[in-house]
Amino acid sequence: MKTTLRVLIWFVIAAAVMLGAVWLAERPGTLTAEWRGWRVDTSVGVVLVAILLLMLVGVVLWLTYRSLVSAPGALLDGWGDSRKRRGYRELTQGLAAVAAGDAAEAQKHARKAEQLLSEPALTMLLSAQAAQLNGDTEGAKKAFNAMLEDDQMAFLGLRGLIAQSLRDGDQVRALDYAERAFKIRPQTPWVVHSLFDMQAQTGAWKDAQATLDTGLRTKTITQNKGRTLKALLLVERSRTSEANGLDGEALSLAREAFGLAPERIAVTVRLAEMQLKTGDAKRAMRTLERGWALAPHPDLAALYLKASGEDDPLKRVGIARKLVAAKPDDLESQLVLAQASLDAGLWGEARRYLQAAGGTGPTVRVCRMMADVEERAHAEQSKIHEWLAKAATAPADKAWRCSACGAHHESWRPVCESCGAFGTLHWRAPGMFGQVLPPEAKQALTMNTVYTTSGG
């Protein structure tokens, strides 16, 4: 279409020129010019041709003049473009060297990029990464701090300083940098999660809750995850209030936490503890029954028996049955009934519950309890040794394990001692969260955005 239009335009122009030439040919005329004794007689056509030639010469002279004047600038621009291209090439090669783990090569390209480019923000990032790769802590810090002077690079600089501070074990400084990064970009997931965990690690529960609320508003934290995290924060605030002698406030916070996440064992335990402390044992037992129906755990059973106030071993068997009524076939329910029967001297009942709990692959705890039953029942030593031998190779029991790094803990705690993540300990069998990470990988989890909060 465009080609056709272009041909049509040239055709119109050619036709107009031809018509003009014909018109002039049909109307010949003469022009006479006199100047200082000179007289020139010529035709109109010749004059028009002369005028056109003069115009063409003028255009050529103007283009020549402009080319001569602009030549030095064009040469400089070409040299600058070439220099910038070489600089970007060095920058790209430097980043590739960082990705390959070649510290010396990365630093070499970083120095060349700095010489060729007038964009310090980009070259500082490469220099910082090269220094980190080479183990030059001070050089990395210097580069990251220099990035703070550039508004566009300040956020990246803060991220680098957070990671460097964590490597150095300087949690206070890392928290300060995280707070500054949070002010710049409160909607960035890794900032929210990192700041939240750091605040939790230092026991700043109210600050952590404010960060969590921001994460929920900006949708960097899901509602379900936020619900469970908030419940666990309220548990820790309840402990703080109790330590300060504010039992009423501690109970209120525990009750609020239970309303948010009754499936979390720590939440159920906390509310029942405060209800017991304030003299409401019956309500504590109801809380524990509800918690058991959602997530059975030995701590709930121990607290339930304590709340009952019953010391008679036989009667405690009946109390245990009441607790596990909602989940009678659960492994933990069978083990609670077995232990209560064992304490009451009901060896047959204890064996029956343990056999139901162990099935074809009894765990370590089942095997050891069976050995205890045989010993108390004065069975043959061979039976006791057989169960102890099985315990040595039996599958591991459920335990408190971190869903972020897989670390094992003897008891529940709000922050994983291995990776520093908050609210990631769950009562789980081994292998449910994958393999345990090596030590160098655990520290990186503080800045990780993966948090598992569902379940018990």
C-alpha cells in the first residue's frame, strides 16, 4: 500500500513538471538584464534552470559546512558509545564470573567496568559481590555503604548489608538495616519476613506484630499464615505479661491466641496454663480436650491430668480416656492410655494399647514402653532385651522439628535455634519437611521467604 502511494506521488510530480515544461515551451519569452554596460538577453526557461542550479549548489555547500562542523562531535560520540559498550561488556562478564564463583575474574572485570562506565551504582554492585566472593568483608561493606548514597541502589545496598551483618553475627546491625529497608519497600516479601524474624529473635513481639500487620495489608503474607503467626506472637506476649505480674492480661492474650489458632499445640498449652493459674481448672480441661481433638500431644495429656487434680492411678486411666475420646485411634491417644495403664499396674491393658499404637512398625517410644511393661510385669529378661533391641533400629517418633531447616528440638520454642525462623516448629515425624540443611545454608534462611505455618 505504501509503495503504491509513493509511486503515485512521484507520478503526480513528474506529470506536473512535464506540464510546466510544455507550458513554458508554448509561451516563449525573453528576459533582458543590463548591469554596468553589460546586456544579457535570454529566455525565461534558461533563467529558471539557472535558479535551480544555484539552489542545488547552495544546498551542497550548506551540507558540506555542517558535516565539517559536526565531525569532531560525531567522532567523540562514537568513541563514547564504544567505551560504554566495552564497559557493559566488562560488567556482564563480571556478573557471569560472580555466578561462576570466580572471585579473581569478577574483581578484574569490576575494575575495568569502573574505568569505562560513569555509572557507579552498577559497578558498585559488581564490586560488592566480587568482594564477598573473595572473602573481603570490609571491601563488600564499603561497596554496599556507597550504594546507600544512590536512591535507586540504596535498597540493594541494604540487602547486601543485612546479609553481611548476619554472616558476621551482628544481629543488632542487621535489624537496623532491615528496618531501613522496610521503610523503603514495605511491600517486598523478603523484607517483611526478614524483619519479622529478626524482631521475633530479639523478643520485640509488639514490633513483630506491627510488621506482620503491614505484611497482611500489603498481601505479602497470606491471611492463613498471618493468623497462625499472630496467634504465636500473642502467646509470647502472654508469657511476657505473666512475667511482669499481669496475669489478667496474660490470660486475655492467651484466649485471643486460642481463638485464632486452636490447632497450634503451643497456643492450647498456653491458654490451659493461664486458666489453671487463675483457678479455672474445669475450663482448662475443656480447652485441652478441644486442643487434643485438633492436634494430640503428650504435653496436653500431662497438663490435663494435672488439671484434673486426681492422684489415684486407676482413676487417672478414666480421666485419660475422657481426654482422648475425640481421637481414640490416634497414636498419641494410644500412648497416653498405655502410660496411664502402666502407672496403674494394668499390664495387660498397657500391652493392648501399645500393640495398637505400634502396629507392624512400632516406633522407638513404643518399643521402650513395651520393655518397661515387661520389666514391671516381671517378664523374662529375654523379652525385655528383645524390645530394647527393637528400639535401637525402630523408626523415630514424632518430635518438634523446624519446617524451614528440619532441625530437631527437644521442646517447643517460638524461634528455631538453628535457623532463626519464627513459628516453624511442628510436632512431626522425621522426613516430613525434607532433609536437614547444612550449617552454611541455615543462616541464609533468615532472609528466606518460605515459612510453613499450617498444622500443629
